[in-house]
Amino acid sequence: MNPNRRIALRYLFSRHQVTLVGTLTLISVAGVTIGTALLIIILSVFNGFFDLIQGLLRSYDPDIRIESASGSPFVLPDSTRNRLESIPEIRLVSPYFEGKALLGHRGGRDKVVIVRGVETSTFFSMTDVDTEPAEASTDLGVRNRMPGVLVGDQLRSSVNLGIGDRITLLSAAGVQRSLTTFSGPRQLAFDVRGYFRLQPLFEGSIAFVQLEAAQHLFLQRGRLTGIDLSLTDPDEAIAFAPRLRESLGEAFVVLTWYDLQQNLYDVMNLEKWVAYFILMLIVIVAVLNILGSMTMIVIQKRRDIGALLAMGYTARHIRRIFLTQGVVIGLIGCGLGGTLGLLLSWGQQTHGWVKLAGAESFIIHAYPVAIQAGDVGMVLLTSLSLCVAASAWPASVAAAVQPADAVRSE
């Protein structure tokens, strides 16, 4: 064994007696272990919730959405759509028109709903929508001179709708047109072809109709609110977006799945890192113990340091001995803490030991966990670096000891 390392271990862990320095060292190791384990566990739980929410949101949100820079409806030239469909990274192109309308139903109360006109051939291939009956998602065209509508399960219950019922939709544009032409409000009738279920975050009061029917309802024939894109590799959406912005020019705004829910994602990331810095205080307290215990070692071993210097050891060797002590404490604490944190996180991820209170009506029953190698590496590296930094000052003090002064002080 390297002599410097052997001396460092002997100073830290005395085999013959229990000393105050040894007790403080054990407390320091325990503090680093607990702090490291808690950091790994908490960050993994935050990652689990982030992945859960991201999965819920992306079941409806597209990989990329294109909107007009002016915020108003726009016309999509065939050449632009053909160009988008020719890009290898883009799997599907789904234009849509969206607006609010008043839904009326005989025997039920009127309700303001969000009407979304879609191309059924592409939209329902991009989103995770369960329809009842299953074929309803492709049966929204005109049948018996009546266009079809697909309503959310919550909306169906609140308005008391059934498959085959007839509803009317009245848009603000239709009301405005009736006022300027001195005629009655123009209402469009739709046939309820089925209903759908989405995650509660989205379902609300949404109704799906054919794109042309929505454009007719809102008096925006041939115009779109936006274009949803599905990529062949959804994880590349953020990296692909700048290229698409450059290709489309300043007339369009390109939004990724992260941009569509940026406020929520930013808050979740902020909460994660605030928790990280708060829990890092546990490691910092342990590091202060390291500083105190090593300072006491320097005071206790002043005569030994002087003897080593008289035997030919240099100040560099002495400094290395005490820095090695900080590395040893850090390695033991980080090793134990990392192992404990990973085992507990894996157990929660696999077996769901800790249940969510009141989760009977939620989509999960236990705290979600997602272990990310980057977070684990960052925690271990930060904890180890703090332990080494705590040993730097005592090492400098020890290296500055003069042999004559050390012997004279005894």
C-alpha cells in the first residue's frame, strides 16, 4: 500500500481505541451517506413525476406545432405541405382549425365547447384517443346530409348526449354575421357519432369534427389555426425545431412539445433543483464535520508531522496525506450513499413500496421513480468534491508545520 495512503487511513481509523476524532469521522461518513442517498432518491422521484406528466401531456400534444406568427388563421399552400411531408424526419402532417362555439341540445343545457376540426386520417394516428365505438374516429364526414361530431366522455355526461343525437353549434363568427346581415343566428347541426376519452388534463369540453366542417362553422373556409407534426423520432423534436424554423421563415412560429406546456415543465424543473440544493445542505453539514475532525487530527498529530518532515517527507507529501483522508471519507460516504439510494429507488420503481395517499382515483398508486445516470453522477461528483474541498485547508495547515516548532510545542 502507498505509504501516504496507509498513514492517512491510520490517522482516520485507529484500531486500538475509540477517539473523538474517530467518532467525528464516522459521523461525517454517515452524513455524506445519508445526504447522497436522499439526493438520489428525491431526484429520482422528481424525474418519475416529470416523466409521468410528460407522458400524459404528450398523449395529446404533438411533437411539433406550427402556427402563424401573427396569431390569426392562415392558408397552407399545397407546396408548403408537400415540402413538409417530404422531410424525412416528419412522419405525419395534420392541419387543424380550432375555436369556441355554443353547443345546443334538445333537453339539455347549452354549453360553450372547444370545437377542433381535424383530418381524421392523420390526427387520430398521432394522438392517444380512445373512441367508442372504435370506428367513430374515422366516421365524421357528411352522412345523410349531416356532418358528424365526436364528443368527450365528460361533455357527453354533462349535456346528457347519446350516440345518434343531434346537436347544434353556434360560433361567435356566426353571431356576428347575423348581426351585420340582420338575420337569425346561423347554427350548424351535427350528428353525434361517438365519444372519446382523453386524459383529464385535456378532455374537458372538446368536440372533434371534420376540418372542412369546422372551417365552415367559423366562416374560415380554407384557413387553419395550426399544423401538428409527428416525427419519426419524437425525442429529436427540440433539436429538429430550429431547422424547421429556418426553413419556414418568420411567417410561422414553430413550437415543440416542451414549448406548448413550458410553464408547467419549467415549474417542475425548478422544484427539482430547489429540492436538490436544500438537500445538499445535509452533505454540507457533513463536510463541516470533516473539516472539524481533520483539523483536530492536524493538532493531535503535529509531532508526528514534524517527525515525518525530519525523516525527509516534503510539504507536498504531508498535504497529500490529508487530502487522501478527504478522498477516503468521500469515497466511502458516496459509495454507501449511492448504493443505498439506487437500491431504494430501484425497489420503489419495481415494487412500489411507498403508496400515494388517496391514489384510488389516480392513474398511479405509488410514487413514480425514474433513475437518470446524469443525476446520479452529478450527486456523487458534487458530494465527493465537497469532501475533498473540506480537506484542503487542514492539509495546507499540516503542510506548513515546521519540524523544530512541532517538537518544541510538545
